[in-house]
Amino acid sequence: MKTSKSWRVYCLVVLSTLCAGNTFAQSISKLDLDEAKKEIAISNEIYFQSFAKNDASIFTNRYADDCWIMPPNAPAVCGSDAAKDFFEKSYHQFGVRNGKFITVDIYGISEDIVAEIGFWKVFNANQVESDDGKFLVLWKKTPKGWKMWRDSFNSSRPKN
């Protein structure tokens, strides 16, 4: 039986794609995901202390210098001043004084990027829950440790 040239090319493309995919999967499996998970858990515990103490430096230290924070119903804030600007607005305009992250999953994207998904709650000065929702954060491994790189979230409550 004679095999056509196009069939052989197709088989080669499929085979090379499968091999490339396997190489990519192996590079992710080498990621020390446990280390990333530990650092992220510590960072998440510290995150809301910034609001309790009104200390923007605690908050900004959670983020990479080239971060994007993408809040609902508002433009994204990006770059080195993004975290400080977002903290100030959250504290003064929205009255955030405490909160909690509930991580559902953290998985590796590459050796220096991991994704975290979960839920959040924020509380006002009277420790009354003022909002809750869900999030997707891409964390980036930097020389200063794992930092929030892309932070996207939205409320689970209806818009007023």
C-alpha cells in the first residue's frame, strides 16, 4: 500500500506536536509547586493585615512591580504604583479593614508562573462582611519571592 506524502507530513506534525506537549508537561511537573503554595499561603495571610494596620507597604509587597490589578467595573491599574493606588482606594473609598482568601486550587503554568483560584471576603471597620466574590491570580516567581502578577476578581453580589 502506497502512503501519500501529505499523510506522512500530517503524521509527522501530529507526532512532533505530541512530543512538544509532553516536553511542556514535564517542565511544569518539575516546578516546585509545594514551595509556591507555601509562599502564596503566607502572602495571603499577610495581605489583609495591611488593611487592619492601614499600611500600604504590606499590601504593595504582595505584588510584582509589573502587576496588573483588574477590579470589576473599573479600569485595570498597572505597574509599580498600581498596588498602592488600589490599596488607597480600597481602604478610603470602600472601607476595607480586613478580609479572607479561600484558595480552591493552585496549579503550575510554567516554572515561574502559577495560577491560584478561589474566593474572597472583605470586612468593614465593624468587622461586618461588606462584600465577597471569586478571584483568579497569576503569581510570578521574582528575585523577591512569589508575587501577584495578574490579579482579577469580581463580586458575587448583584451590582447596585
